[in-house]
Amino acid sequence: MSKAIIKVSELRKDYHVGEMTVHALRGVDMEIYEGDFAAIMGTSGSGKSTMLNILGCLDKPTYGEYQLDGVNMGTMNKNQLAGLRNNKLGFIFQSYNLLPRTTALENVELPLFYNSKVKTKERKERAMHALEQVGLADRMDHMPNQLSGGQQQRVAIARSLVNDPVVILADEATGNLDTRTSYEIMELFQRLNDNGKTIVFVTHESDIARFMKRNIVFRDGRIQKESAVSDRFNATQLIEALPVDEDYES
Amino acid sequence: MNYANLTKIATTALKRNKFRAILTMLGIIIGVGSVIAMLSIGESSKQSIREEMSDMGTNMIFVMPGQQRRGGVMMGNSNTKTLTLKDIEALRKEAKNITEVSPQVSTSGQAVNGNNNWPTTIYGVDAPYLDIRKYELEDGRIFTDKEIKSLAKVCIVGQTVVENVFNDNVDPIGQTIRFGGIPLKVIGVLKEKGENGMGMDQDDMILAPYTSVQRRMLAITHIQSIYASAVSEEQSDAAIEEIETILRRQHKLKEGDDDDFQVRSQAEMVEMVSSVTDMLTLLLGAVAGISLLVGGIGIMNIMFVSVTERTKEIGLRMSVGGRGFDIMMQFLIEAVMLSILGGIIGIIFGTALSYLASFALDMPFVVDTQAVGLSFLVCSVIGIFFGWYPARKAANLDPIDAVRHE
Ligand SMILES: Nc1ncnc2c1ncn2[C@@H]1O[C@H](COP(=O)(O)OP(=O)(O)O)[C@@H](O)[C@H]1O
Ligand SMILES: [Mg+2]
């Protein structure tokens, strides 16, 4: 495969809760390549989210090394980490995390607000373009509460795309959605990946994991198994195959 | 992150919660409003009192008999017989800093004309009295020297007396008023002067030659007070000193003896009244300032609530690249905008209030521009001061904890 965008080695994360220490990650070595579409799988509590939060520079490891796009995270201070989140990373949450009472367009603009190089006009154009990519150009003036769950997640995806990140990190991005909407979201991710986006996607659902190119299975804070997906799902085909009576409004 | 963006974010946040923003600003609005109103009303009442007092003549100096007690309590009264006509003569001859002098003796009684009857005061004065006290004749003439020397039974009447003693359409000139049983021929009518600063009717009076009042009505030889005009307002102090020196010599007071009279100038009175109103204004302003402080605490309170409530939003902003400093500035700008906006509304509110007050109290309408500028400054400082701690709390949140916050 091509160049490694993410490289972690011996990554550990301990949480201290009262007297007890929880070892959420117990030494993880992992690489994500340019153009990769990797699922991080595993049962609940296996350390998937902890891993993704560290990859997303939202959290710091207790021990170990993390290199993102050639930059060593261990040497970065808080503000530099914020800069990295702003320039190199796109994060998608299970619960969308859109700003309430704020239009779809303004939600998508948000990361660019924190980039002083981007002027107002460019910010609007780029946000508009990102919304077009997720098929919501006509909903730019809608508030989150005027959008369905699937549409809200699309807005969140557009927000993660708007700064043209080197990698998109998604944590159970389909966790709150029904099957059809999940497939539609996966269709979007597959298209983004086909266009060259690197994506790391956390899920505990094995059928969702089959939309990706590669599966990394976590167990008790360690990687249990790593494998390429041999019989990969094509989301577009699956949606067409869904029974018609399930075809309710999206 | 530039400030235009931060300001936009803060504006949007405020717009999203308009009602709360207004409630938060209320403290500042009331605080600034009352500071502005108090200072403006204070300033305008000071001006109005000054105007009233200069209507009475800022060059005016008056001398009362009696001593001034320690601590400033006035002891003088009309029964103290230390002032005499000789004093007047001496002043007239020797004092260089005064232009005019007049004695004054007065007594109250009923003014009677036909069936009309009016309780008023008669002032026995010399001709320059009108100039000194800024009275003007509407009709008729002032006493002649001859009338004064001859204890003439003549008088000049004020408008209130005219209204109450004479029937409508009767020309008072040439009519006769009985006062204390003595018939006085009206030779002049004063122009209306209205109320003075203390609400006293300045038209409710009769002027007569001091000789007539002294001898015919009071049967005394001393005088009750002396009125004089300083050459100018600036020379008031010099005039006071001069008068004191002359009177002490006249009264044969030795060095170390207390004065047996008191000299006051109108300029001095204006100063005194001004300093009293200044103090009152300051006091009211301070009380209003406290409410401004309470308003600031209100802002801090709401900003804390806001930070807690929007922890998830803060986490999200951090996760898309917001630095601690950006977050802090966002909340700080929000606080400053709240307080400045509140300040602006407060200034409008306070100005409106002082306009209404000046209208209701019939005083000049003054906007204390200094107070307006100061309020503006104070509001910004309050916003920064009380917004600082909540904003820092927001900035120090851990991104992952914040974004996970429920
Ligand atoms: N903030 C935290 N404080 C204490 N323990 C935590 C915290 N976050 C996660 N953990 C623990 O770390 C382990 C891994 O959690 P997580 O990464 O969220 O798992 P997953 O996303 O795979 O369900 C769990 O045992 C969880 O209880
Ligand atoms: Mg998880």
C-alpha cells in the first residue's frame, strides 16, 4: 500500500477512576494508509472510541507514539493540537453534534471560522461545496431540528469535509440511524473514499464493517485481528436490493 | 481566528437567546440608566439653582447682625441691634469694592384695600435696593430722597399683592393700601419675578422707604440687615473683607473680638448650594453605581450558566480546531457585548428619564456627556471583569470531556 498517514506504536491509555485504573488501551500498533477505508471493530468497551479520540487529537495517550501525516503528536502543545484538528482532521460523532438553532450552512462553516486564512467569501463557498458533496445543497438554510437524523449526519460529514482533512474519523456514525439511512451514509462514505479520502470508521456492527476495505478488531484494549475485507458490500447495490415496503421517507 | 469571526459567533449566540440576553442586560440597563439619570438630574438641578440664584444677583452681598457660632450655626436674628444707619453711611463713603448699599427693615402684617385683605411682608429699603436685588419696576417710580427723608407714606407693590389687594381693572398706582393701620400711597408696581430656588414667592411683598417702616411701624432706630452690590462677582470676596473691616471699626471691636455681624455673598451661597447638590449627586450616583455592580455580577452569573450549558458546544468547537484562547475570547466578547449593549440601552433609558424629570420638575435638560462616556467605559470594564472568569473556565475545558458532556 501507499504512504502511511497515521502511525501509532505501543499506544496505551489508562483512566483513573477513584482507586481503580482502567486500561482502555494496552499497547496498540497500527497504521492507516493514504486512501485507506478502515473499520475499527470490537465489542463495547474494547477501546475503540478511546483509540479514535487519540487519533483525533482530542485526547492524549498515557504512553506510546502517534504520528499524523509525518508529525509527532507527543511534541505538540494544546494550541498546536487544535491547529491539527482544524487542518488535518475531520471528526464525525455518533450523535451528530450540530450546533442547535444554527443553519446547516453555518454548521458546516464552523471549522473554517477557526482558520484565519479563510475569508468570509471562501468560507461560504467551501461550506456550500461540502453540502453539495453530501447532497444537501437545498437544505443549507435548515436548522438541525428541521432535518432528519440521516440529513443531520450528512451535515456533520460535510462539516468534517470542509477543511479538506487528510483523514476522516467517524465514531459509530451510523449508530443512531435505521438500516436504509445507514446504507445511504455508507454509500456517501464509499464515494468519498473512491474519490481518495482516507477514512477510519469505528463500528461494533459487523455488517457495517463490510462496507470498508479493511477491518481492525479491538478486544480489551488490544488489536485482536486485522484483515482485508474480501467480499465487500457495495452500498448502492444494497440500497436497490432493499425491500420496497421499507422504502419510507429518508 | 480573527475578531470579526469571534464577534459574529458571539452575536449569533446572543441572538439565539434573545430573551435571556435582555434579562441579563437588565441589571446593566438599570444600573447605567440610574447613574445617567442621577448625574443628569443632579447637574440640571444645580444649573437651575444657579440660574435662580443669579436671578437674585450674583454680586449681591448681605450683612446680618449677630455672631456666628462655632460649627457654622447662624445665630443672627432681627432682634440683634448691632447694625445702624451709621454703618450704611460708612460703607457708602469708604467701601471701594461695592457700588450700592441699602438698609432693610421688615415686618409682616395685613395689607388692606377696601374689602380686600392680604397677609404679606413690608420691606423698608432705600432706592438702590431694587438694583441690588434685581427687581424691576413695571410701572410707576421709585422713592425719592425727599420721600425717604420725610418718612413718606408711599410704597411699591409686588404682583402677588396687586392681584390680591386690588380689584381687576384697577390701576394700583395712586391707590392707597393700609398696612399696620398706616395708609400708604402706591407709587410703583414691580415686575413679576416668580418663585426663587426655595419655592418662595418673590412677588409677595411691599417696598416702602426704610425710614417709614423703621419709625412709623417698628419704632426702632437700628436696621435689620444691609444689602449691597459688589463691583463684580469676582470682587465679592474683596468686598466682604472690606465690609468686615469697616463694620468692625464702626462697632469698635478689638482684635480678638468676634464679629457681631455676618457678611455673606450670593456668590458664596451659590458655591455652598452647588457643593451640597454636588455631594447629593455624588451620593445618588454612588448608589446607582452599586446597582451597576450588581448588574455586572448578574452578567457573570449568566455567563457561568451559559458556559456550563454550552459545554458540549465548546467541546465541538474545540474538536473542529477552536483553541482555548478562541473560546475564551468568544465568551469574553459575549460578556462585553452584553454589558455594552446594556450600557447603550441604559444611556438611552437614563437620558429619557432625566428628560422626563427635567420636564416634570421644570428644570433645564442637561445630558452629562462625561457621565455617558464614563458609563461606556465602566460597562466595557464590567464586561471584561465579570466575563473573564467564566470565559477562562470555558477555555480550560478539556476537549474530550467537553464534547462528551451530556
Ligand atoms: N473518561 C473515562 N473515564 C474512565 N474510564 C473510561 C473513560 N472513557 C472510557 N473509559 C473506559 O475505557 C474502556 C474503553 O472505552 P471506550 O473506548 O469508550 O470503548 P468502546 O468505544 O469500544 O465501547 C471502557 O472500559 C470504559 O469504561
Ligand atoms: Mg465507543
